[in-house]
Amino acid sequence: MPLNAILMSLAVAVIWGINMLTVKGAVAEIPPLMLTAIRFGAVALLLVPFTRLPSGRLGRLAILSVVFGTCHFGVLFVALALLDAGPVAIIVLLGVPFSSMLATYFFNDRLGWKRLSGMALAFIGVTLMFWDPAMAELKLPLLLVVFAALMWAVANVMIKKLGQIDTFQLNGWIGLMAAPQLLILSLIMEPGATQAVLNASWMAWANLSFTVIMSSIVAYGFWYHLLKTHDVNQVVPWSLLAPVISVTGSFLIFDEPMGLMKIIGGATVLAGVAVIILRKPPQRREQGMG
């Protein structure tokens, strides 16, 4: 890869790694469903005016807004409000083996023994993290992250079946449809959410702005440009830097504990996902992890 592509890939990994930390900081002040609603509303406001109406695809985008917007991001943000950022950044990588599983069913994609081994490693790693004594009372939030990862994989399949679609058109219209769903859920399930938004500090809004602009727009823009201009096997491995950055940042910024089982489990998940990604045959990835 040329130097500019390497720098762009590194920028994406850094942005997505930091993004997990900024969301963690934001949900400390703004309830997660309300935060997700504002995030998608802001993305829609910034992108929809500059994109065309996706005629013929509105129905499928509406379903996708539920799966990707509410069931992935909404649930992920709820989990981040309950868990440390480090474990979330690692466990959400299960979206990769889940995507491989779904690809075998929907696209007749062969797994092979090496990718099956990577999938086994990833799930063993998450199981080890569940055994960490510090996680004893957090089994449900951990399962929420697993569910969010599964919904990310389902969204991958749905996006692939959409065919060619502009990245910003996709993100903008999903945001436009997801924001009202999440707002309604927040008003029902998060009493005091509106007051929390009004009382949020400038730091919470700075964190949210980073998520909207840097992660949702800049990083995704770079990511899709790289996938269009370079082999997927050159680009995708860079995404493994993101959880490393998230875990390191969560330890340094939030002083999150690093138990032995958490470290071993996280390293095992990373190893498994690396095997899956590096053995994946050249094909276009449809979504990023940010």
C-alpha cells in the first residue's frame, strides 16, 4: 500500500478506537438511547440534504434502520453505559465470525478449517472474558454486546443485498429513519433523558460531535475509499488496531481494571478475528466497526 493509504488506514483505526472512548464518556451524562437518537439525527442532518432519495430501497432501508440503528447501535450504547469500554471493544468483534457464519448461508461462502479455527478462538475468548470475576454481575450487559455484534453481522448481509449504494446516502437515510425510533424508546424507557440532555456538559457534546463527524462521516468515508481502491486483505487487518486503542485508552483514561481472564480472553478474541480476516477471500466488506 502507498504511504497515503497506510496513513488513511491508520487514521480509521485510531478514530474508531477513540470513538469507543468518546461514546463511553458521553453515556456517562446522556442516557444511551437518547444519545444514539441524537447521533443518528445529527448524521441525517449533515448527510441527507446532500444525497438523493434512495427510490425503490426505502422499505429495505427502513428495516435496516431497525437492525443497524436500533438493534446494533442502540443496544451497543446501552451496554457501554453498563460496562467498561475495553471489554465492549473486544466482544463487539464477534461481528466478524457472525458475518462469516451468515455468509455461508446467504452467499454460499466457504469457511475452510482455518476460518473455522478463528471463529472457535473468538468465541472461546469471549467465554473466558465472561469468567472474569469482575464480570460476575455483568452477564446481561455482556450478552447485550454479543447481540449487538450479531445485529452488525445481519446488517452486513442486508447491505450486501442492497447492491451498489453510496456510503453517505446509506448512512444518512438510515440515520433519518433510526433517530425517531430511538427517540421514542428513550422517552419511554429513560425518564429524565430530556433533562439530562439539557444539563449535559460541553465535554459530553464534544464526545458526541467526535462520534458524529469523525467516526460516522470521516472514518467511514476513508474506509470505503480504501476498500474501493485497494485489496480488502490489505485494508481490513488495520481495523484490528481499533480495539487495541480502545482497551489501552480505557485503561489510561477511565482507569478500568485489567484482570488476567480479561486480558487472556481479549487476546484470544483478537487472534481469532485476525485469523478470520486474514484468511477471508478478497471481497468487499460492507460495514466498519465504528
